[in-house]
Amino acid sequence: MELSRRCSVRWRVSLAAGLVCAVLGGAQPVTADQTFRGGVLEPAHPAPDFALTASDGSTFRLHEQRGRVVVLFFGYTFCPDVCPLTLSQMVQVRSQLGARAARLRVAFITVDPERDTTARLRTYVGAFDRSFLGLTGAPDALTHVRQAYGVVAEKHAVAGTKAAYVIDHSAFVYVVDPDGRLRLMFPFGTSIDDMAHDIGLLLGG
């Protein structure tokens, strides 16, 4: 299906100039006996801070998440394939992490504030895992966050469907470590095992 194809491959061209230091898919050492398997940002740098409205009614401020590993994914609730697949994968990642998952926060940031209300986001992400948060905000605030993370999102009208339009968007999973540094970027297609392994290294224990 053409819509699915466009959505699925958008990640290939989504890196902004500010994130070209990411080493995608290359293993990088953590210690002598521990190695990241996914995309590592070297050197690690502070994750761009932001404040958005969460699906539980609170204000989500990234800098207040210190001590946790935070996974950020940009998408929308009408996404036909990449978004539900990625969120399903994160459910399995949490399962593999066991008790350590208590220090993992998964946040789904909408690229479609026109349709993704807090109520809709709450229902959507809650269907995957009740600990997941959906994040939204004013369009200009969301644009600022996307630009800070190098995220691409482009609306396309679709005639003759209930969706009215789809949004082609980049599909990286961004991982912020407990010290607030942007450490990892998993491209679409990274295995569940590799994501769980790398997030587990950041969680320790």
C-alpha cells in the first residue's frame, strides 16, 4: 500500500544537520565487556529540553525525568503502520527489561495536534501500555520540539478515505539516558532484542 510505504521509509531521510553525529547501527563500547548494538550518538550531548501536555493531564518536562531512561517517539494516532508497530515493540522491550522497566518512561509525541487530543492520545497509548504517555501541545511548540530533534513531518491529503490526510514522518526512536543526555537513536527496523539490550545498559543493574 502506497501510504504505508511512504510512512515506513520516511526515517531514511530524516536526520537533521544537528544530529549527523549519530552512528546508526554501529556498535559502540560502553565498557570492556559491554557494547551498544544500535545507533549511538558520539559524543553524547544534552537532550533538547521541552514541556508538553501529557495524556494524563500533567505537564511533561523532560528535565524532570532525570534518573530515568526516556524513550521518545514521534507519530500520530491515525498512523497506519509504523506507529502501532513501534509502540508494540516498546511493550516487548519493557517486558524484557523486567523490574528495570520501572525506571523507563515511554513518551509518544504527536505530529498531528489537529486530531490527537489528550483524550485520544490517552486511549491510544493506553491500549499498548498504561505507563506510556502521549504528548501534545500548541502547534508551534510541537514544531519547535520536532526541529530540535531533527524530525520530519509532512501532511498529505488523501481523497476518498475517512482519514482525510496522512502524515509522512520520521520514525527514529530517541533514547535519553538518566543524566538527560541523548544517547541512542534506533532507526525503524531495529530489533526488539537490540533495543532492550541497549536500554538495559543505560538502566544498569
